Amino acid sequence: MQSDSPFAAPELSFRDKLRLSLQPAIFLRSLLASATIWLLMASAMPSYASLIFHGRLAGYFAAGLGIVLVSQVVIISITSIFSMDHATLVIPQSPTAVIQGLVASSVVAAAPADMPPETLFPLVYWIIAISSVLAGGFLLLLGLARAGGLVRYIPYPIVGGFLAGLGWLIFNAGFSVVADLRPSAETLSLLMDGGVLARWLPAALFALCALVLQARVKSPLIMPSVILASLVLYYVWAALIVGDANALVEAGWYLPIVPDALNWYLLDFTAIKQIDLSMIVASAGGILTLMVVYTLNVFFRAGAQELVVGRELDFNRECKVNGMANIVSGAVGGGIVGYHAPASSALVETMGVYGRLVGVILAFMFGLTLVFGSALFSLVPRFLPAGLLMFFGLQFMKEWLLESWFKLPRQDYITVLVIALATALFGLLTGIALGLVVAILFFVLEYSRMDVIKQELFGGVHHSNLDRSYAESQFLQKESQKILILRLQGYVFFGTAYRFYERVKSFIFNVGSHPLKFIILDFKSVRGFDVSTINDFKKLKQLTDRHDIELLISSVLPYLQPLLLADGIVERKSGGPLLFDDLDHALEWAENALLEGADLLAADQVTVEQQLAQQAMIDSRDVNALHKYLEVIETKAGDVVCQQGDESDAMYFIESGRVDVLLRGEGDDVLRLRSMTAGTVIGEIGFYLNKARTASIVVTEAGVLQRLSLDALRQMEASDPQTASALHVFITRVLSDRLSTTNRVIQDLMD
């Protein structure tokens, strides 16, 4: 989604955007957007105050409204100015208000029963402010540490279950606001009493109607419209049906009477000494829960805002700005934690206004409400803030318990359901802990289904990078089924190690007429294994020993090698342990062992005559004629036959010795592409293509090379065309054999 808002254009300066936003038409739209958001927030604010200041502190409801308003003014002022995106609007919201209400209740419960409300209020006020500072401080630290993206690693089902359980708690809080009761088996009969039913039923109907209408009408104005329509219907009913406003007040249909000037207090520093250890312990779990809920909601709501406005946010900056706003709010006498409101951001984008100006106007409107408009809250019917809480709770449960049924795999949905039930029955922290346990169990189960064997190859398909003589290559091709290569992957643990052991057993017992002589385990794609898997590897070593099979291991991470060596899994030979740096060297060792067993490895010299006779079946007269065109070169270790980038003016037949083909990268990086020994030919590709050398050729074992230059080949083609033709046939066979081998490897890898 790409935003068309002119205020999102990076080339416009702040002054240009402000000048544009103050144009009469845009400024009027900004006022309308601010008034709409104010109406929605003003309708919900009384519920936040009721959640914190009720029961023994019910007389401080007006002070609670003041705290909510101060929180709103401070938070929205800071975040509107300093957030990355202009449309960001941060406001106190129901999930954190519900938890802060639980924190307040725990403090009240821990206080002495005879403590008067006037003494208890400043203690609760302090705990609420401290909870805001701690939650904001935690988020600020995440931003400063540039760890804002870490929350993205939390498994999606855990988040879903947590939010679904949180939705139930918010829904319950709605009943508490309107009827001073929460749904439970014990309170069910009380809730169904006629007088109590009449008070919470309108709130529930409001929540259901708002939920249905919001699902059907995709507009940010739908909630303000539902609120206004509900108020109109209520006052029509009160005037025409009831007719006695005082009777409704006495029946508890309205919020507590709020004086014209809110009783908002600054933090009383003398009250700190009255906060005892029992209160701190009682509130610690709730504050920790608040920090978790707040952090998660910041990230999810900020992510939702990215989708709404079509612009990415810097999560680290959002953490710093949002965290600092809540710290300042708690420090100056607020304390109701706030975070991103993507619905309000959507309204800003829809109306094409400047979000920073909307935030400033909103802060001003809430400031006026604090000073002059507090009596308006006395006119708000109690069902409205309660219904908004119920709506928010139902919205969470609808999204994560109903809609996720059609979106999530069944095991993920089970995780969501388990966490939601645990949260609803035992609390948020218990739900999160249980969710982590369930998620880990499902992860172990799912990961154990993954095959730890990435590829299964035999020696004939995947051989070492050592080019050998024709006779050796033919022998190894026939004996290829005696070398089994198992390329492992992932993290090997108890859930996968046993299945891996059983798989290797099946290879050993079902090899047919070609019994295995070597099993190579390549750990290149293995990131680690736990200690419990060592027993399975030891059992594998015992099994291979019983069947006279060499177990070779390659590409093991350095910190894992001691585990394999200490437990005798890696066998030690006279030349050291059979633990190789890479698969290529392990394969070369196994191939050499097979050749040595067939007395082929001792043939350390293969003449040009033998090469041509074995592979191209050239007449001896042609071979003898070829000799006069060849130049004999005796080499010693370290000699450079040709350099990368040199002109390809010759090719070489290796009669004895060994050379490496090296690719030089940037700096001193060198990669060994292949090794070649007696009975092979090198440099033929560049020679025939007449292109510069793509790699260097360096002698690693002294020997003899036969050099055929380009000039000599041209003389041969002119003087001995039959010999030249035989040579071309030989080179064609060599290249065809290499291509055939490559095709087999590709086909096997694709399988």
C-alpha cells in the first residue's frame, strides 16, 4: 500500500507541512478528526478510571479521570511531535488499563483493612505511576539497545492466545464497570437478577452491535457514529419512557458525579514511606505483566499502523519515543500507559490531514476537558464506557478464537486456545508461561519430523575433486555403492537422532550385493547437536564396527569436535583421527582406501600411451607419432604450471605427480577447485576454447608432465591428421565422461 498523503512526502520540510495543514479546508478537517477521536476516547476514559479507583477508592473516581486526562495530554503531545510518522497517535488503551486496575486491586488487598481511603489513595497512585515509568523504561531500553525487532521472534500462536485471553479479561472488566461484578460461576445468579441485568445488558448489546457494524462497514468513523447513536437513543428512552432522571441516577445508570473541577492531585512524596514490602510484592506480578502486555501491544499496533498508512516505521525509534512518553506521564502525575492507535492513524490518513497537528489539537482538547469540561462525564451513562470495554474484549476474542480457526494450522490453533483458557482462568503470566511450554512442545514435535538427512549419495554419483586415471575412475565407478555419503542438516537432537540412526541401519542391512565399506557423515549444514545424541552416534559406531564399515566424519564445527573425539565415535588411525575438514577430503580418503585394496593406488605413473590406449583405443602408430609433438616437463612441489589469467597456449598430460587447480579471489583468498593425478589431462578447456586461464595450476607432488602447445597441435593437424583426429577423440571422451558424471550428480541432487 502506497500512501497518497501529501504530509508523507519526505521532500517537504516541517514548516511546509505545517503551512499546508493550516489551510482553511485542511484545518477544518483536522478539527473534525480531532473531535472524532476525542469523542471515542472521552467515552472510554471513565472506564479506565473505574477500573483503578473502585471499591474502597470509589470516592476518588474524579481523581482517576484527572490522572487519565493528564496521561493523555502528556503522551499524545510527546509522541505526536517526535514519532517517526506524522500519523502516529498514541493514547491510553483498555488492555493496559485493565492490568493497571489489577495492580491497583492487589495494592488495596495488601493494605491493612482499616487503612482510610485518603491514606490508601496516594499509595495506589504511586504504584500506578511507578508501573508506567517501569513499563516505559523497559521499552526505552529496548529502543536504545536497538533491540526493537526482537519481539518479532515471538511465535505467532503465543501472541494470539495471549491476546485472546486478554480479550476475556477486558470483556469481564466491562461488567465490573457497569455492575461492580465480574462473570463467574459464583456471580452468575447475581448477574441474572433483574436490576443488575438491566444495567449490563445495554452495554453488552452496544458491544455486539458495534462489533457487527465494524465488521460490515469498513470506515474509521463507524465507532464515533455508534457512540453518538447510542447516546441519542439512551436520552430518548430516558426522556420518553422513564421520565425521571433522578431515578436513573439513584439506580446507578450514570457514572459517579464529577465536580466542575476535577480533583486531580500531584504525587505526594511523603506517601512513599508508607508503601511497605507486602504492597510491592503484591503488585510485582501485575507490573511485570503490564510490561509484557505493553511491549507486545506497542509492536503489534505499530505493525498494524504500517499496514494502515502504507509506510514503514523504525521500531527502535518508536520504542524510544513511546517509552519516554510513558515515563514522563508517570513522573508528572499521569500514569495510564498508552501506545499506538492504528484506527486513529487510519482516520488521519482517510481525512488527508497532518497527524502532528491533530495530536496537538487533541492534547489541547483534553487539557480543556481537564480544566473546564469534567462535568460532562457526569452525563455519560454507565453502559457506554462498559460497552466499549466489552467491545474491545470481544474484538480480541473474535479475531483470535473465531477468525484464526480458518487461518491457522490446527496445532497452532490449539496453542492459541490453551493459552487463552490459561490466561482467562489463571492470569496473564501463567498463560504466557504455559504458552511457551506448549509452543516448545509443538516445536520439538514438528522439528523431530524433519529429516536430519539432507541428502543420500553414493560414491559413484558424488566423488572427490581428485581427477584420477581412466582405470582408477572405472574401478571406483564399479565400486561406488560401497561408499555412502549422508549430508546432515539442522540441529540434531534427541527427537531426530534416533530416526537418523534407524535410517542408517536400514542402509546397512539393505545394501544387496554391494556391502558398504565406508559411511561418510557430512556435518557442513549442521549447526549443533545436544549431548543426548552422543549415545546414538556411539551406537552407530558400534554398528559400523560390527559390519566392518569405516565411519568417516567431515565438516564438524570446532566446538563440537571434542565431543566426537572424547567418546570414541571418531576412529583414530595411524595418520590421526578420521575427522576431515570437508567432504571432499573424506571422499578422497575413502576412494584411496578402495584403490589401495585393489592394488591400483600403487600405479603412480600413467604414460600418455596408456591414457590414450585405455580411453580412446588409439592405434600404437598414432601414439608414437604424437610423441614428437610433446614436450617433457619435470616438476617439483610448488611449481606453477600456469597462472590464472594467462593465455591458454598449451594443455598437459600428467604422467606422474599431482597438481591442484586453484581459483584466486580477492586478496589472499584461494579455493581449490580440483586435484589431478597421474593419468589425467589438464588445461584442455581453455586450450580448445582459446580463452584465458580461469584458474591457476600448481604442482603439489613432484612428477612428469607432457606439454602439447597450440603450435604443435597445428603442425600435427597439418602433418599427421590421423594422429590429430585420434587426439581430438580422446579429449572428447574425457570431456564427455566429466559431463556424464556431472549430469548424474545433478539428477541425484534433484531427486
